Amino acid sequence: MEKLIPVAGYVGLILVLVGAYGYATDAMGVIVAVLLLLAGAALLATFAVFEWNLVRATLEHRSTRYGANAAAMTLILVGILTFVNLIGSRYSQRIDTTANQRFNLADLTVNVLRGLKQDVHIVGFMRSQGAEASAKFQLEDLLDQYRYHSKRVSYEFVDPDREPAIARQYNIMGYGTIVFESAGKTEHITRTNEEALTNAIVKVTRQGQKTVYFLEGHGEHSINLSDPNGYTQLQQALQNQSYTVKSLSLLSENKVPDDCSVLVVAGAKKDLLSNEATVLETYLKRGGRALFLIDPDFPAKSADFSSMLSAWAVRIGNDVVVDPSPASRMLGMGVYAPSIQQYIPHPITQNFRQASILPITRSIDTGQVSADSVEIQTIAMTGTRSWSEKTFPQNVQEAMESEPTFDEGPDQMGPISVAVAVTADPKIRDRDLSALTPQELATEPDEHELKTRLVVIGNSIFAANVYFALPGNGDFIMNSINWLAEEEDLIAIRPKSSDTRLVQISLTQMWNIFIITGLLAPIGILIAGIVVWWKRRN
């Protein structure tokens, strides 16, 4: 019996330590951890009762007091670290110190996540071994960021080889498929980047679909052409955000369709016929939403919308913008491709920090506002070195080779306004609002009146396939359409790809680094050690 008492003390101490670790780290169930603590405490108490003389003698030693002080300090430090860890787990905050914020979600993703009103469950069908294991780890890290911004997001991973029944339930046809489900809607994707994940969430959470129409029949950019001048990339970007995209010919329609959320007039070359212009004007007067991309009369003449848009205080300049700054030249473009880096505060340009390149651009400015019901403002301007050139080149070759000069008088020095946004009360009302009280108008304003919204930009080629992927171009056109469609939570900077940041050093610098770190530093440490040893020896 006497031989078992010391064993009980050691076992009790081990049980107390294991139970405390399990309780603090959730490595085991709470009940199991508490039982281990109680059992360990009981064994330690038994040891203390039977070996009280040994315990008392040990406590009276000076080394015991020093050890107790050290143990107390250790426990206090552990307690502080545990408390900090507990606070951090409940009130965590992510800080990204990289130059391009590569480990932060894009503003668009954060807006979507914070605006979620329903739960989204994500199921990733990936094998636990092989090449997919690494992809699974990266995807899990990305999904943790999604869940950090919204508690409505949950996810799980399923190995289709081990659980084929679940794979058949979701109609999985290949490894690496990710399924998004919310309120009975599902979406399957195979890409694992942020843009694909966010677009999938938008698709399963949007109630209904808004339709964007692109006017055709006057030389506009086509959403059905994948050549450099086509708009297929813009069409795909809109569809990724759950828009329905269609073409519209006013020659075969006597009105703009009722389901039109936004009408886009992209680079029309020929003027609208009188009946087409009447249909478009009526649509705008009834609270329509339209995006006009109007090119200058170079290299070919563009359609004239001056009269139609002047009714909304928009002034279209008969010019072409020249920008001698080096920003556009770095992309292989000439002075007729201004770089847009100055954005005026507006919902379209909020948090907008990327430059847009608008090749062959005309000025679009605010005109005289005749009524308080029309609000217009410039949203994008060129730099201070640019100017509005009134003399057009004779051809594209001359534009590429010539160096235009600023002419005092006819030309206007920059900054030059190239894009405006308009919000106005409709001029044709579908119902008489005079009988409504102010309280009735304020409770459900969307039901009583739909305000007219316009965005006019002095260029159309910047949104074409050849330039859509340039920094800022895709964001600018997408933000404009989202604002017109009243999808403000989708107005942000699109998810970005990571870049590689390299440090360039010369051969001399490389040798200097080697000599300092590989030779001088070790030799210096060796000499210091010898000096200390010699002094102590003597």
C-alpha cells in the first residue's frame, strides 16, 4: 500500500495537467476534462493525506518557495495569454500588410457578404489525397475569410470517392466541383478563385433577375461578337452577376421593353430614326435608366445625341481629348488615349483607386440645370496636363504619328470632364401623385415614382474586349451599370489577382550582402566570443 501512494501522486498530477489542457483547448469534451480534473485532484489529496510530513517538509524548503514563486509567475503569464487568446477568438480582426492587399477580400465581395439576408451553404467535392488536397487547403482558407465577414456563410468538404451517395445527390460529374445552395437555388462551379465564388453567391441569393438591353442597328458594339471590338467580356461579366443580357432593336419595337432595367447605347455610329428617338426619349422621361457611350467624331462620325441629352443638362463636346502624360504611353497607346485617375465622389466611383484608359475620348460635361428636379455631376476627369483638342487628325495614321499642340483659344486646358451621372424626376408620370400625402410618398417612394438615371461617358471602346481587362476599365463600366440598375451593393472593385513583387539587385550588391552576412558577421561573433573567454580566464 505504501508503494502505491507516490504513484497516486504522480498519476494525480498527470491527470490534472491533462484535464486542464483539454478544458482550455477544447481538445476533449468538457465532461471528460472535468472528470480528469476531479480524479487528479482526488489522487493528489490522497497523496497529501498519507504523506503529509513529506509535503510539509517540502513546503518549508527555500527552494520550494522559489519554485512556488516561479510557478505562480508562470501561471499568471499563462492566464494572461489564455485571456488574450479568448478575447482574440471572440473579437478577431484581420490585418493585411501586403502592398496590394492580396490577402483581403475585394470590396465587392465584402459588400455582397454583408448584405446577405439568407443563409448560403457551400459544399466542395474534393478528394482528400493527391493534387486536390492542396487546392482544398487554399479554398478552405479563402472560405474562412468569407465566413469571417458573414455568419450566414457555411461550408463543408465531401470526398466523392468515400461518399458517392452525396455526390449523386448533388449531380456531381467531376472532382473539384463546388456547389452553392441557398433558399432552394443551387449553382455549380469548378473554379476556386474569389471572383467565381462571389459570382456564385450572387446568383443563388438574388431574387429574380434584372435585364440589361444593348441597343443595336446603328453600328453599336455587339454583345454577340468576340472580336476586339465586341462586348462579349462585358456580357459575361454581367451574367456572372446574375443579369439577363439581351439585344434591342427599336426598328422592330415600338417601345423599350417593360423588363428593361438598364438600356446601353454603346458607340452608335448612325443617328436614330425619328420614331426610335421618340421611343428612347419617352423611356427616359418615364423614369428609365440608360448608359450612353458616345465616341468623338473620329475616326468616323458618331451618332448625335446632343439634343436628346441636353434636356437632362448633359453637354457633349465636339472635340477629342489629348493627354501627353506617360501613363497611357506605357500601354503602347498615343496621346489620344487619356488616363483617367481623377474620380469625383459618387456611388459609382466610391473606393475607386485604379486608373482607366479611354482611347479616343470626347469631353462630356455638365450643362445648365434648369430645374431642381435634375441632379448632374461629373464623375471622371482627365489629368491637368490634358486638354480638349478641337482639331481632329485626318486619319488614324496621323493620330499615331503626330504630336498635337495646345492652341490657346479654341482648345481647353485640363482637367477635362469625360463622364457624368444624372438623377432626375421623371417628366412623364404614370399616375397622379398630387393626391398623395408626404407621408405616403415617404413610406414607399419606389412604388410611387421611379427616378430617371443616366450615365454618359465620352468613349465606348474602353469597354470592348480589347480593353475591358485593363486596370479600372471593367470596374468603371460595371459600376456604372450596377448604379443604374440600383444594385449598389455590387458597386465595388472586382476581385483582384495576386502579382509578383521582385527586388532587383546588382552583382556588386549581391557580393556586399554575402561579405557582410556570410563573412564579417560570423567572424565578428567569433572574435567577441574569444575576447569574453579570455577575460573570464584571466
